[in-house]
Amino acid sequence: MKKKVFIGTSLAFLFLLFNNCVSIPKKAKPIQNFDINRYLGVWYEIARFDFRFEKNLDNTSAQYRLDKNGNVIVLNSGFNFIKKEWKKAEGLAKFRGQKDIAALKVSFFGPFYSGYNVVALDENYQYALIAGKNLDYLWILSREKNIPQDVKSNYLQIAKEIGYDITRLIWVVHDKNNNPYLNEN
């Protein structure tokens, strides 16, 4: 009986641990007055910190749409330039609190969530700076496959002020137009 209680308690602890690890870097603040409906659709990844799930990918994009419960269905895709093939990952994002604050948690692996925080966004919802749960995750996104220099400079400055080492950014190449997973409509 003690073993079952221990296992049950351990599993509950691990579940809480992984779900409570969702956060935001200390100096980052999520956008207020956020409108998820304006954020939906296709975003191109302009720059990112490299990590294993996007290793060797270029032509990366993210598509966001709502499910019937108001959660965000995420479809990330990119071209693996080593294997010469398109890859995709589907996930689910949920607001961590109020739906007008751009602090979400995203999961591509069941109950394990990580922070997804929009920390900079232009008024027309064309460019976004995304902070992950800590200083190891950072993305610059655009509705187009490029970004104006002034927006880029501004977002890099914001990232530095948060504490990111922007020299770690990988600038994504967008040289393909045949992503089978991309719905640009």
C-alpha cells in the first residue's frame, strides 16, 4: 500500500512540477491588451535560438488557429536541410491566465508545457518577439519572410534588455515556396 501511495504521490508531484515550470524570464513582460484573433494565422520564423526540435530546419513557420474551447492549435513546420525533407510538429497552446495577456503555455508532448510569451508586438500584428520559459528560448516572427531593419533592431534591443545573448540567434533562411503544411490563405 505504501508503494502505491508513493508512486501516486510521485506522479502527482512530477505532473505539478512540469506544469508549474511554465514561466517567463524575470525581466520579460507579456503584452497586455492582446487579441488572440488578430494573432491567428501564419507567422514566419525570422530568428531563433537553436534547440533540438528545430535543429537543421530552415523555412520555418508557425500557424495558429483556435479550437472550439478557445485554445490555440499550433502547427510548426520547416525544411530539414540535412535530410532534405519537410517536418512538422503539432501542439496546443493555452492561456496561463487572462486571455488579454499574451502569456501562454504550449505543449507538443502531452501534459508537458513550456512558456510562450509575446513580449513585443507591433500594433498591426505583423511582427512579434517571443520569449520562452527562460533565457534559452527566443524567437522573432513576421507575417512576411523578412522583417524591416528598424523592427529587427528594436526587438534585438528588447531581447538584450531582458537578458538574452542575441549572438546566439540563428537567422532563418526562407528560400522555398513549397511547404506542404503551410496554409497561407
